[in-house]
Amino acid sequence: MIYIDPPYNTGKDFVYPDNFKEGLQNYLEFSQQVDEGNKKISTNTETAGRYHSNWLNMMYPRLKLARNLLTDDGVIFISIDDAEQANLKKMCDEIFGEGSFVGIFIRRTINSGKQDSVILANYHEYLLAYARNINQIDLNRRAKTEEERRKLYPLEDNYLITRGRYYISQLDKGSIQYSDSLNYPILAPDGTEIWPGSGFDDKTRVFRWSKDKVKWGMDNDYIVFKKMSSGWKVYAKSYEFRDNSDNIINPSNPYTSLDFISKEYSNFNATPGLMKMFNGKNYFNFPKPVPYLEDLLLYATKGNSIILDFFAGSATTAHAVMQLNAEDGGNRKHIMVQLPEPTDEKSEAFKAGYKKISDIARERINRAGEKIKADFADKLAEREIPLDVGYRTYKLADTNFTKWQSAPTGDLTELQARLDLMRESSNDNASEEDLLVEVLLKMGLPLTTRTKTVDVDGLHVYQVVAEGDSSEGQPVLYLNERAKPTLEQLRAIITDLTPSKFVILDDAFQGDNQLKTNLVQTCKSYDVELWTV
Ligand SMILES: C[S@@+](CC[C@H](N)C(=O)[O-])C[C@H]1O[C@@H](n2cnc3c(N)ncnc32)[C@H](O)[C@@H]1O
């Protein structure tokens, strides 16, 4: 599932304008809200000539990518208000396809106020939902609340504990197609025959259940008889937690587009909660309420789903994922992406040391994780797989390996300088961890890959840890360009750790080609794939 809450383009919110012709540096400059002259760029104002285009240009590539990232059964939810709802709907129809439209939900934003509104006091916003493939989605139903169940199932019998409460409904019905097999008598407790409708000749009504099913119902207390002034009537019981074949059920309704209009989902249930986590301080404006995200997760995820939010803000989505996992025993994972947008220097957040929005998000995840662990301590102790409230954090950065500057040049000195640069393969300032992450990605391994450090014959190497904590045959990496290894040390790595693949920094050979050739031979003879980077 993907949930996003992009800037609504109200004229006041920050919308970073993309320019895909420029590189990472340009992106970072913009996202830090300063231009080359160190001037603030910030908001997309209504007076800007390309007001809607700016916003749409920003959203379009992100949504295109989002579609590619969705699984076949995945759904994307997008929060939006009137400013861009109509444009967003059209754009999503184009990107996801009109046939992939799941629906538009209404969310109550405020509970009261706006008494000075002249035209309309607007109390809601929207949530657009699109599927990657409408035929493959597997959305959940909403569990009936205790209140709904009390209303629907008012009666109790001896089976309260196992079957729950129940209601009764007449067993004969007029809306069913007439059939001789459903027109038969049932014996009342005093032996009187009960026929559907007014009797054998009444072809307007039949029983809903077959003769055998009624026998089963009577044997298992699913049938009730009532003596009315007009005679005996027969009823079937419908229980809260059993269907009429005694199978266990969870009473539920389909989600509706009006499911988020209660106060619980409004902004009044968002900011105060976040402020409470930060000792009463308001560090982030307009977070979404945690219960709202939790309900969306209940609707569109399973216990092991991955949830992505690439307009993460204060990371409400991550909070809801952890909270719901604690509540229902799930192991959902989240990926939060946040632009390196700085906080306003005059804001409480900045003064408290949160220089970027992502700093607030990380601290929120930390604090929410600790609170959830304390609040659900008893429940968590019973889990087979412990609740995971940890996360890794990565920054978008340029490569740590030397790139060939491909822009043509006729200047010989420039060309020489470029060639000199190519003599070193990796950036001297990069840490081993930086190199490790990049190489793992180049190897096609995910950012969640676990590694361990191992000392072999005085060399510090990294080895991938596979599921089940085993490192047997897993890739090994040597990424220290400052300590040139000996052939004996390299051979020890191969024989002690028996990796399938050995990755070594080219700079680690420090120009010793013989050492490199010997390593190639060693790897060949032990059937180990060698990668130099
Ligand atoms: C409304 S906030 C999301 C709030 C979040 N749902 C929460 O509950 O905390 C929108 C986020 O979009 C980010 N943003 C603004 N322009 C962006 C852009 N062009 N690309 C990516 N993120 C952007 C902002 O930094 C902000 O954190």
C-alpha cells in the first residue's frame, strides 16, 4: 500500500519545483529552499503564472513512479482538498487508468468553526484511491463496532460465549423463487404443522432453508418457534460470531466512502496527539491523525504488507504501522521518504534542534516506538515474532565511486585532470559504511540487507547475513582502501568464510597488479566470483 499526503497547493505550502534537466545538486539546493544567491525559493503562490502546472509537474513523475512501485494487489491513497482534487483525479485517471479507480473517500477535517464563512463552511477533504490492478486487489471489510453489533444482535441465549448475541428472522420468505422442495411442513413444539405463508396452497412464500437444513437447525438450536395469535411461526437465529452453518465469522461491513467523517478522524485528533509526544510543543503543522491511517491500513493491508509514504512529513504513517502491528500482532513494514526540507528558523522545532522535517519524523518514530512498547508490554510479550519498532535511515547522495565526466572537452589540461581522477576508484572521504551500502545496492540487494563485520587474519571485512541468521556462502566485502592486504590474508578470507562472491575495493590493491592477478587466480580455484569496485 502507498499513502501520500502531498502539499495541497493552497498557495501557502511548500512545493519544491522539479527540474529534471538539473542534477542532484540542483535538487538539494531547491529542497534546502535556497537558490545560488542563497535566496529563499519556498512557496508556489497563486499569483505565479504556472500555479497549477507547477504542482502537476511536481506530482506527475512521482505518481508514475508510485504506480511502478505498487504490487499487483497494491492500492495507493492520496489525500487532497479542493485546490487540486479535480486535477489530481484527471491525472490519476491517466496514470493508473480510469478502470483502476477504487473511489473517493471524504474525511472530516474540522468539527466546528468557520462561522464567518460567507459562501460555504468547508469541513472536509478527500482521499483518492487507485489500484495497480483492480482485478487483483484484496481489500478488507470493516469490523462492526461493539455499538453496531449491540444494535443488530439484541438477543442472548446459552451460546453467548461461543456464538455471541443474535437476532431472529422469519424462516419463510416471499422474495424467493417458488419451489416444491421448499414448500413443506415443519412440526411446532406441540406437533402442529407450520407451512410457509398461509398453508400448502400458498405459492407466494417458501422456506429459506431445506428440510435437512431445518433438521440440523433444530438439533443445534439455530431455530426458534413462537406462538402468535395467528398460530405458530418459525424463525432462524443469526449469531454475531457464527454463520448459519456454525462456521466462525467476524461480523463486518464493506468500507464506505463516508467511513472517515467522524470526529475521530479530524485534525483535532492529530496535532494534539503529536504535541503530547513532544512535551506539548507544536513542531509540525497539519499532521494526519493516527487513527485515520490505522483504519486505512486495516482496509488495504495484510499482516506482512509494506507501506510506503513518500511525503512522510512527521511520519504519521510509520506511527500508525507500528501501532497497528502492536494491536493486531502484524509485522507490516514501512518506508518513509521525506525531502530534506529545513524547518523555519523562527519555529519552535528549529529552536529545539530539529533543523529538518525529517529530524522531527525520526524522533517521532523513536518516541512512538518506545510508547507503543510500554503501552502494549503484556500483549507484546506473547508475540512469536517480536514487534519491530526499529528503522534504518538513508540519505539520497551522489555516488562514492569515480564517474567519467562525459561532457566533451577540447582542453587537454581538463582531460588530464579527468584521467587523473579515474586513477582512484572511490571517494577518499567516503566511510566504509557508505561504500558498503552503495555496493550492496549495485549487487541488487535491498537496503534492509543485514551484514556483520568479521575479523579474518587482521582484516576487517563485511559479510551478508541471510534469513535465519546464517552467513554460509554469503557475499563478503573488503572495503578499506587504506590497508593493503597480503595475498595470505585474502586467501584466509576465502577459505575461512567460503563466500559465493568476494567484493574488494580496487583502491585496496594500491596499484599492486600482481596481488590483484593472484587474487583472481585464488578466487577461480575456490569457485568464488570476484568483484572489484
Ligand atoms: C502535508 S505534509 C505531510 C504530512 C504527513 N502526512 C504527516 O502526517 O505528518 C507534506 C510533505 O510534503 C513535503 N514536500 C513538499 N514538496 C515536496 C516535493 N516536491 N517532493 C517531495 N516532498 C515534498 C513536505 O516537506 C511535507 O513534509
